[in-house]
Amino acid sequence: MNRKVIIVTDGDSIAQKVIERAAAKTGCRTLSISSGNPTKITGNEMVRLIECVKNDPVIVMADDRGDTGRGNGEKVIDYLIKSREIDVMGIIAVASNTKNASGIKVNCSINRDGKISENSVDKHGNITMSKVLIGDTVNTINPSSVNYVIGVGDPGKMRCNDDIESECFILTKAINIIISKYDNRKNKIFN
């Protein structure tokens, strides 16, 4: 059976703390070694490590550290999406201020106050006028190859004071939405 994975497109130290806390609140496991700015391990290494985690879903981090080209974070995401051993439940796409980035179309976003929007958000968690989220680790992801994409602001930047608990609330909500959408989709397939 394939391992169930949720990808977060951020991996710096603040994001790691927020992700680990949100994962614990949702009953998920975090592959903490996937953190880094940028991501330091390869897609193949990540799959091998995911297989060692006891429970699903497993939350992994992928980060390009501002690269507008195809950085290691995007290579890892691409590898996970194409892997026969991994079922990517969804992606939590983190917004950035990267210039000349094409971005990714989101299914929805969660703003800095925890409200759901059909549009994207910016790095600070403010709702934009577009469905396309601009982020440095999402440029080459094909949204049609992913079950669900949720946009969020940059953990540690949304409240401007590193309020980890309020940003954990946003990530927790995003994780729960992805799990719910994934479960609903699976139930439709098997019923």
C-alpha cells in the first residue's frame, strides 16, 4: 500500500516548528529531516525515509530558498508526485515575494485570519485578486497532477511577530482540509 503524504513548500526553521506542531494536532507524522532552506535530501532519499515512518499521513517539507528556477525543493516534489510508492494527498503551497515566478493555481487558500478564500494569498497571508499563488517552490508543479492545492502565507511572516500558535492554527486547518478532500475522493472511487 502506498504511503500517504502531504507536502508543504517551505522548510526553514520557523516553518518546521509550525509544521511539527500542526502535524501533532492532526495526528500526522512529520519527516523533520526533510526541512532545510533549501531542502538538502533528494526525492529518492525522501521516499526511503517516508517508508520508515510508522503512521500516515506523513508531512514533508520541500524548499527552494528563493530559486526561481527548478531548485531541489521542486525536484523533490516532482519525484514524490511521480513515485509509485507515494500517494500525495495534497500540497500546502506557501506564498513568497519571489519576483518573476509563475506560481500555481490553488483550489483554495487560508488567509492570516484563518478564513478560506477561493483566491490565493500573499506571503503575509492577505487574500489576492488571483487564484494563482506566487511561491518559489511551486513554479514547475502541474496542479492537475496533485489531488488538492491549498495556499497559505509564509509561516513566521503572516503575523510579523513569529506567533507560532496562530500560524499553527492555519496549517492545522490546511492539513485537515487536505485529509477531508482526500478521504471524500477515495470514498467516491470505492462506492
